Amino acid sequence: MSNIVDSVHIAVLTHGSECSVSGDIPALVSHLKDDHKVDMHDGCTFNHRYVKSNPNEVENATWMLTVFNCFGRQFCLHFEAFQLGMAPVYMAFLRFMGDDNEAKKFSYSLEVGGNGRKLVWQGIPRSIRDSHRKVRDSQDGLIIQRNLALYFSGGDRQELKLRVTGRLTVPVDSVRTGYSVLNRWRRDLGRAHA
């Protein structure tokens, strides 16, 4: 797989501004870290809290992007507010920093809840070759209606306090395929030395 990604649009920071950069993955990660001061996280599980003191004033907002280093690859966690038709919603989703074929080797789950209730989303991260707007507009992620988000936040429903947890995994089929190829290689290597 080529480590080069051409002209990628990446949504950064709370302004929802878009940035067009191109280069290999390490250069893109450095650009996000140095130029946009995004949060960097090592690990395959996460627990983020999104807070807004007056969520009724938020019609369109993008919270700080977070980049995860997991399985030696990088993933971007997005969280934003927007109007879905007439309904105000929040959405969380992951994008993989690489091409679509490699993105399909991973899966992720996102979970949000409170007051004895829980919403769970499971999916495959989209490639950063797909713009964040394309992913959002296709509704390929965890979507939370504002009223439910405020219910999850507890209290008097006047402040957004959402805790989004998640996990990145390698699907069992990918692991089996990897073991199958490895075992076939070991078997062939054993025959060559016999």
C-alpha cells in the first residue's frame, strides 16, 4: 500500500474549517498536530466528553478533532452538531488515515448513554479520502437527537454533557485471514526446508 494520500480534505477544530493538504500519512499527522493542535491519543479505546453550556444555540458546530494511533495506523474521531432536516442532531464517527481498502480491515464501535439508556454504533471507518462532509451527509456514524443527548446529559437538560466511548478493532475475519496466510507461509517454508 502506498503511504501517499493526495489532496485530502480534513475538518479541523471547532470552526468546522476545512483544510486541503497532501502528502504521506506521517506528514498529514504532523500537519494536524503542529498546525491545528489536534488532540493525539495512543490506544484503541477512548472515552471523550463533549460539553456545551447552551446546546440550544448550537445548530452547526464541530468539536476538536482527535487523532488516534492504534494498530500502527491513524484514525480521526469527529464529533459535530448539525441539522438533519428540521431536527438538531449530534454525530460522532471515525475516519481512517489511508485508503478505503485498508480502512475495511478495521471496525469500530461508539457508545453514548446516561440515565439507564445507551445507544451503540458499530461500523467500518471511512477513508479520509472521503470528506468529513460526505461521511456526515451519508449519516455513516452514531447520530444522537438533541433531546436524547440532553436526556443522556442528565440534570435539567440545559447543558450538553455527553460521554462518547469507543473501541477500534480488527474484525475476526481479518485476523483469521492473516493467520491463514501466515500458517500457509509457515507450511510452505517447512516444505522448502524438508
